[in-house]
Amino acid sequence: MPAPQSNKIGSPNRPMPKGRAIDPIRVLRRYWKGIPIWAIVGAILGAAAFFVFARVYPLYSGDVMFEVRPGLGNATDIATTDTISDKMVERVAATQIFMIKERSILTEAVSDRTIEGTDWIKQFWDVDANVVLVDDAVDELLEELRTIIKRGTNLYGVGWSAHVATDVPIMLNAIAKAYMRRTTELDEESFRSNAELFEDQGRHIRFKLQDLNDDLQAFIQKKGITTLDDARFSATMVEIQRLTENAIENRQALITLQQRYLQIAAKLDGTMESTMEDRLLAEKDPIISRQVQILESLEANLRALRDRLDPSHPQIKDAEITVKATKDQIESKIETIIRRNLTAQMREADSSKEQITAALERTESEIEVKDAALRDLAANQSQFEGMEQTRKQLELQRDENQRLISSLKLMQLRVDASRVRRLTPALEPREKSFPKLEIMLPAGIVLAIGAFVGIIFLRELTDHKIRSASDVFIIPGAKVAGVLPDIHEDPSGLETPELALLHSSDGVFAESCRQAWAGINRSLQQSAHQTLLLLSAAPEAGTTTIVGNFAIASQLSGCKTVVLDCNFRRPCLASMFEFDDVASGVADLLVGSASIAGCVQTTESGVDVISAGTPANRISQRLGSEKMKSILAELRDSYDLVLIDAPPSIVAGDALLLANLVDALALVVHSDRDERGLVARVLRELGESRAEILGVMLNAAVGTVGGYFRKNYLAMVSYSELEEEDE
């Protein structure tokens, strides 16, 4: 195996065109003088904006805070619960903030008489109707209110900003007043509804208890008894228990016989294998014993012949055939005896089953007779005990209901039962919340510098798509391994690029494939590489097409070539060569269910193809395993070149796994579709593998069959036509 080569791409094979690549350092160094100038401009604009906003649009902010209280665990508790979970606090706070911002509460706050003296409400005053437009004021307030939840505490609240400092506490205190009034109303309504519910439950329990007492009295009078003897210790009960035990034993015996019967039947039908006990019983048969003695004699004779004669001697062959025939005869007789024994066992089990079934029927009949007598005895006792138990439960429910009603009334009288309380009133703010010089000045500088840098980079920015070989050279360290033209601009009128070297060998596309392969092959031979991985950055780049044409070119040049389809996600390499993609292939080799010789399919052109394999075995993680490494090593010993088709790097990491197992790789890029950034990223990822990167194969390039390449391609076509005419 050749020594691992450096995985660096190397220097470009021609100068990098100017004006397309963006070097941030170079751009910033070119325009560095503008950065401090625009920073000064931004500082001036920030200071100017500060004074302007401070004059025409000042804002004063304030807040009013509330506390989520743990509440009372019981009405008789001296104080509230010490702690409450953070999640519960957040849920309660979020619910209460939603209630604060409820439209009815804000409407009540806006309608408060204290709000009439604020400057904020004047903007909603209808001069013609001499009324406040409450709905518009509430809409504005909903947009301006800020929600506050202090993490790690029991505090929450709302904040508000206004252009006049005195308006802030008036509005926030009006909102807090309306909110607390609404909270008190909800608490009182909750207490009232709960009390009504408990009282209804209490009345229902008392009615049920009275009805039950009446039923008990009637029962006692009807039966003429106050209690009943316990039926569990009567002679009838003891007899039923004895009969029940006998019935259980018979059922268990019947189930066991039925299972044995089914097992024997399954063995006779062939749906179940005979057990070792069946075989040992059959081997004790005298017929088998005699056959075994004959077999031992024949085996002893065979060993003696092997000691005296050569293994290929006819007598040894005849003896081996005789021994094998005797063994087969013994096995056949054993099977016959097993079936005979099983048939006898089935008849025996069937007879026992009939006897036990008859005994079980007699026992069950006796149990029914005894049970009827016992039911009459126990019915009255069971009914009486049930009614007594129900009365006790109803009495307990009545007592618990009375306790709940008392606790609810006591809790309603306590002030600390509420879950929410107002913590602090809103105060008049002393400083403006907007604008602030320490924010406006840096913001102006950052925005000015950002605008300047954005403008200069926007001017430097151009199209990112790769359209020609010159676009590849823009990528740092990248080089072009070959350029293939778009088939629609091929003068020979090629319909499909697949296997163009076979179907249209004189076309421009076929000649481009030969030229590209010549460069790739030269790099492979210089480094003594035997395995080449072809992959693309994005889907539909034409990797499989290039693999097929390269395989034909390699085979025609005299190299024994094999191609592997390692694209487990969308395999199509085998079908391109008119083979089945789901035939045994790479996936089956990785799991060890097939050999290389059994997976190879040879084309008419001499190229060997190994498909992706059966779908059930296509597990992409195995592509980087030691098994894959050993498969490639074995293929290196049998072939001059191993070509591997891999899935796109952007949608699968399979190619990166394979890149560490092969000698070299080439990246296929589709013209006018793939972007430089994507290709550069893939090349960086591949650069960390052990494989040598031979370069980028540019596929479907429009420029290659136009411009200064067009004359060369037309010359190729005309030269081929002249050769055909001369022949």
C-alpha cells in the first residue's frame, strides 16, 4: 500500500483573478481611514440625537410591584407557608399579569378620576363630545405596558413610560387599585361558590343517610333479626372448599394433559421439533442399537483404511459412502420410531383427558348444589353488612363536610389568605429613562461604523456561484482538476452524458472526459495511488456520470478498473451500467453476507461494477469501519484502479468517512449551481482527511464550450469527422 500523501490541495495552477474574492483584512486596511472619521460622525450624531430626543421625546418610566404569597395550608395555621416553588411563582405571576392587562381592569383604571389630571389622557379627549375616548386610551395602554417578573423572587408587576414624570405614578397606582379590587372580588366569589358547593354536598349526604337508616329499619323488621350467623364456618362451606380444591386439581391436570396433547400433535404435524427426550427414547429401541453397532464397526473399518491407504484410494471413498448411508438410515429409523412413540403417547393422553373431564363434571355439579344452599345463608348477612358499611361511610362524609365548611368560613375572615398583595406603590421617577447619553453615544458610533463597513463590503460583494474555472481559483488553495462542458452546448448534439465515452466517443463531452481523466491519472500514477473517491458538495452535481466515464477511460487505457457505489442513500451507479442497484454489493460486503467475487458485475467494456447492495444492509456508518478498509485493501490487490462514488457531502457524512480510507479524492462541482462558500467549506473538511485532494472537477460549465474554448472543441469535432471520412 502506498504511503499516505499530504492531504493539502496545493497552490492554484494559475493566477487568482482580481475583484471576485473578498479579503476582509485587505478591505478594512484599504478603508481604515474612514473608520475613525465615521466613528466621530457617529458620536456627533449620537450626541445630537440625545439632545433632540431629550427635548422633543423624553420618557419617564416607573413600575408597581406585587408579591405572590404562599397562602395558607390550613385555616388554623398561624402564618402562611414558608416557601413556594419557582415554577409555581412563575405560573401565578404570569396569570396575574395577564389579569392586570385585562381590558376591563384597564378601562376601570383609565376611568378613574385621578387620571383626568394627567397630560397623557388629554390626547384622547374628544373636544366635540367633551368625553374621553376610553377604548382608544385602553388600546394605547395595552401597547405601552411592560410586564415584569423578577426571577428568583416572588415579585411581579407592570411598568409604564410617559413623557411627563407626574403621569407615571398616577396611572400605575390607578391600575394597581383596579387590579386589587378585581382580585378581592374574585377571592370573595371563589369563597362563596365553594361554600355553596360544600353546603349542597352536606344536604345531599344527610338525605342519603336518612334514607339508609329507613332501609335498615325495614330490613330488620322484615327478616325479624338484628344480626346473622357467619356462613364462612358452616359445614356446607367446608364441603364446598373441599370440592373446589378437587375441581382445581382436575382442571390443572386437564390443562397439563391438553398442553401435552397439543405438543405431541405439533410434533407429529412437523410444526414443532422433537425434543431430546423423544430422540433418546427412540435410540433405546433394539433396532437402533443394532444399527449403531453396525455403524461403529464400519467407522472402525474406515479408520483402519485411512491408516493404511492414501485418502484418495477407492476403498476409502467406498467406505465413507457406506458410513454416510448407514448414518442416514439410522436417522430415518429414529424419526420413524419417534413418530410411533408420539402416536402412542397421544392415545394415552386422550384417554386420560376423557377420564379427568368426567370427574371434573361430577365435582362441578356437586359444587353447584352446595353453593345454592350457601347463597341463601349468606345473602341476608351480606346485605345487612353492606348497609351498615354504607351508613358508616356516609357519617364520615357528613363530618368531613362540616369541617370543610367551618375551615372555609374561617379562612375567608383572614387577611393573609389571599395569594397576591400589593408590595410598593408607584413613585414619581426622578430621571429620564430615554434618552441616555451613555447609550446614544456608543449606539451612534456603532451604527455609523456598521453602516460604513456594510457599504464598503457591499461594494466588494459579487456573485458567489461558481460558473467557470476562474471562480474555482478564487477559493484559497483550490485548483481545477478538469472542466466538463454542458451537454446542451456540445456541438455533437449529445443527449445524455452518462457513459458518453461509449455512446458518443467523438463528442466534445467525451473528449473533455478523456482530457480530465488524463490529468487525474497522471496525478494518481505520480503518487502510486490506486483508490480514488469522487464526491460532490451538493446533490445533482453529476458525480455518478463522471465516475462512469472515468471508469471507461481508465479501462480503455489498459488499467483493470472496478467502480464501487457507496451512495447508500440514492444509489444509481449500477443502473447506469444496466445492472440492478439492489443486487449484492458494498453493503453486503460490509456485513459479511457476500464475497467480492459474488458482488462483482462485469460490463461489456470490461469495467467491473459493485453495486450499493441490498437496501436492508445499507448502513452508512459502516463505510468508515475496518471492514471497509480491508475490502479496499483486497480490491487494491486485484485491480489497478478502484473508483468510488460517494453521496454529496452537504447531505451526508459518508464521504468524510471514506476520505480517510482512500488514497486520493476529487470534488465534483456543478457549474452555475454550487456556491464558493459551500465548496470552500467542503474542501476544508476534506483537507483534514488522509486522502490527497487532486482538485475540483467543474461539471456542466457553459463557458467551456463558448468563448475561447469553442474553437478548440469545434476543431475536435471536425478532426474526428475527417478521420471517419478518410477511413
